[in-house]
Amino acid sequence: MSKKLAVMLSGRGSNFVAIAETIASGALQGCHIDVVLSDKPDAPGLEEARRRGIDTMVCARRQYASKQEWEQAMIDGLQARNVDFIILAGFMRILGEGFINAFPRRILNIHPSLLPSFIGLDAQQQALDYGVRYSGCTVHFVTNDLDAGPIIVQKVVPVLPADDAAALSRRILEQEHVAYSEAIALVVAGKYEIQGRRVLLK
Ligand code: GRF
């Protein structure tokens, strides 16, 4: 049966669009995007979902009295749809243990650096400030440690002398759009085993 993906985003949603287009092209099989969930009612990514006829859900943090209630509303919504995997694609809030533990090893995230370097915000600027010659992106399982879950796919890009954060971000983003579908293909096919920190491919 086709696995159900829920994409969570807060912004433009270019990773979501890349995944949706890869599925539509037939290059990523065995899954479909069941719903796009955002914490931002005006996220452009939601509009992209609607244009494609994909269901959307909005859970704005300010609609709930506590972080726990907000997370519970999202858990309830996603569990009611029986989603198999949760794809964080520019979801800009840190999820707590309650949410992460509700979907063990079923939440994926993409980060615009070669983890474990440059966790947190502005990873591309961090890479420039540090002076690394190569950066890239990482798709990983989400655990309770920020940007530190088992790594599924990484792509490397060079940092060029003339780069500013925008130029480096664009080069990394191109690879993000490839990396995320590769990682999803792998988990959807179930051809992996997590041993400690390592994702072993079968
Ligand atoms: C990407 O750079 C991703 O690595 C980070 O947030 C950004 C989301 O971009 N987590 P988009 O909304 O998918 O275009």
C-alpha cells in the first residue's frame, strides 16, 4: 500500500514542491503526500499544496494555550489520518518530546549543512563564517537532540570564494531537492536498519 506522507512546513515550501513533483513524475514510488501541515496560516507552501489538490491543515501556535496543547492538536490530526512518515520541510519551530515520541523513527528533517556541523539556524551563514570549503545538506531522522538524529542522505556542495549566504543557500537548495526524495524512497521501501546512530542500508 502506498505510504502516507505528511509534510510540515512554515514557509515557501520548495522542498515540498520538489517532493510532490518527483512523486508526480513517477520517480518516487510507494508513497503519496496525504496532507501538508503548517504553523503559519499564510505559508506560501500551503498555497502550493492547494494548487495540487493536496489537503492542508493549519495549527498556529498562538491558537493554543500551551506548547503541549498545540503539539497534541497536531498529533491528533496526523494520527487521525494514519500517516506513515512526517517530512519536516522548513518547519521553523522546534518540536518537543511529546510530538517526537508519538512518531518514533518516523519523522524526517532536512538541514542545510553537513551535520553534525552547523546545527540550528542560519547554517549556510555559519558555514561561510567558519570558512569551510564544502558544505551541503543532510536528511536525518528526528530525535530529541536538535539536528542530531541518524543520518539517511547527505549531499556535498563546494563553498565558492564569491559566495554570500544567498548564493550558497541556492546551491545547497538544489541538492536538498534531490536528497529529500532519495531519503524518502529509502525509508518508504523499508530497506534500512537503524543501529545506534547509524542508518544501515540493506
Ligand atoms: C531549507 O533550506 C531547509 O534545509 C531548511 O529550511 C529551508 C526550507 O526551504 N530546513 P523550503 O521552504 O523547502 O523552500
